[in-house]
Amino acid sequence: MKAIVVGTGFIGPVHVEALRRAGVEVAGMVGSSPEKSVAAAERLGLPTSITTFEQALQSDDVDSIHLTSPNRLHFEQAKAVLQAGKHVMCEKPLAMDSKQSRELVQLASNTNTVAGVSYNIRFYPLCHEAAARVADGRIGDLFHVTGSYVQDWLLKPTDFNWRVSAEDGGALRAIADIGTHWLDLIQFVTGQKITEVCADLRTVHPIRKRPVGGAQTFSGDAAPATNTEDIAVETEDCGSVMLRFANGANGNLWVSQTTAGRKNCLRFELAGSESSLAFNSESPNTLWIGHRDKASETLIRDPALLSPSALQTTSYPGGHNEGFPDTFKQLFRSFYGYISAGDYQAARPFPTFEEGHYEILICEAILKSHREQAWVKVSDNA
């Protein structure tokens, strides 16, 4: 298998590293210009013969394409990859709206290709362990779920990135950018779809300072920009969402990109009739297991103690921590292992385009709920 990664920003090199660790050859990296493509490929020690997206589509040597480009490009690029007969792994969101994502689902089902969405958070081993414990009944009946995903990289009005623009990233930002990771994860862990939402969102900084010349927060530029222009921002910096699940359980999610000191912190706690489970991505090698009639437990990630599905997503012995980069490696092992097995009728052990489409349906319900200040049902047109 040979892959091309499209997008040279923060997450593109993460895909490159994880693909290599998963045993997949990376044939190049494509940026917004041939010059950016060559520069990124040389930095990462990759071949430089493919420098445009069109060349990647036309190359018989390329089996799959990873899309880590800005959100507004995902639909057209994913569509082109599928039409070229290549496998595709797309960063979230899958598209800018559910009309586009529905078309991608239909296209993927009509081609002899495998399509996935990069919801990597599922692939912390202890998230798989939590899902296994829910599925086999060890927590009992699911009562309710709470959690959050918080960061601080857009805390200041001088912080700027293309994601704050509705034109480039979509009408939702904090929810769509990081909240969807939590929403995907919690549906995976509980085995229950979110069916109804009630949202209250807020734009903390309605005016942000965009650097003149292109330097942006989270891009690796160390020095703050001195020459800026005011940009009106409509996308949300933070917000809360109440949730209802298909089995009657309820819950709530808090999302923020303006929480000082929190760099990338995802947390969930779910309560069942027999026990509770809690996970924190800043300490991803521990899972808290709560009891009423005996001492609560802390499960340390150890292959000897994990459920079979969690065991498949861990590579190191207990005490040898696995973290964020490992989740991508395990996701790609799952994705390319499925491709290699060749049975495309089998259940897919990675996030699918169908699930990516449902995430967009949830986001549209959240946006509608916020605007109407009311509960909104998630469309069942999945």
C-alpha cells in the first residue's frame, strides 16, 4: 500500500508519522502549491515526485489518499478520490453540510473502495475498553453521560486560525472542530446514537486580530504578529449541549477553545446501574471504574488486563504509556488491515463515512437548537 497525504498543516505530518508506524509507505505530501508540497516532503524525508492533488489522483502507484486539508475542501477532494478508485481517509468534518456528506456516503457505497473518517480518539486503548465494558453489561443499564473537550489555543483575541472563519471551517467551530470528536467517541463507547440536542453557544471574541502575512496560531510560528487586521467572527468559542440518547439516557457536553491552561483535554463520565466509567485524555493510560458497594478502581492500561477489542489497539506492555500519536497509528492499522483482508462486506472497525455523515446531522441539529433556543431532534436520514 502507498498513501499520499494532502495538507501540510499541523495534522498532515501527524498522518505521515502514523502511516509509517503502521507500516504504510507514504509516497508524498501535497500542499496548496507544488512549492509547498516539495518543501513539506523534504522536511519529512518523503519522495517529491508527486506535487499536486491531481497527480496523486492519476498515479497508478497511489492506493489511498489522506485528506488533512481545510474543511471547505473535504467534499470535492473526497469525491474526486472515490471517483478515481482510491481508498480515502478524511479528517473531520467529512463535508460542510449533510447534503454533501450524504452524497459521499452514497458514492462510497457504490465504489470498490474503503472510506474512513479520522476520529482517532476512539483508538485510545482504554476507550475501547470502556466500550467493551458497556457492551458486555458490566456497567448495567446506561443512565447518563457527562463530559467536555477544552483547549486554550484561541483564548486571546489576537489568536487567529482559518478555522474561526465560517467560510473556511463551517458555521460551527468549537463543536465541529473538537466537539465532534467527543460526540463520536461517546456514541462509540455507549453504543447509543444521540437523537436529540439542546444547545447554548457563545462567541467570546466577536472581533479577532488576523495577522497580515499569514502567520497563524497553532501553525508553529513562535513570534506574535505585530501587523494585524480586525476580522468579524461568528463561529462559537465555547458552548454547552444537552443530549438525549436512543435508549433514553441523557447527558451534557461542554466544549471550549478558550479555557486557559487546558491544551487538549477530553473527558467523559458515564453512569450505569452497576458501575460508572471515567476517562481523561490528559491521563489516557488510566480508566476510573466507580462502584457503590465496594472500593472504586483505577485500571492502568495493561494488555494482560484488557478486553480483546482493547488489546487490539495497544502495542506496548503495561507501564509503557501510549498517547495521542498512537491513536492515529492504531486507527490506520485498523483501516489498512481491513483493506488488506479484502472482505468489504464485513463490519468496519473504524469510523465510516456513514458515521461521519451522522456527526454532521448532529452538528446541524446543534446549530438549529442554538438559534431557536429549543430542543431539536437529530435527523434520522443517515
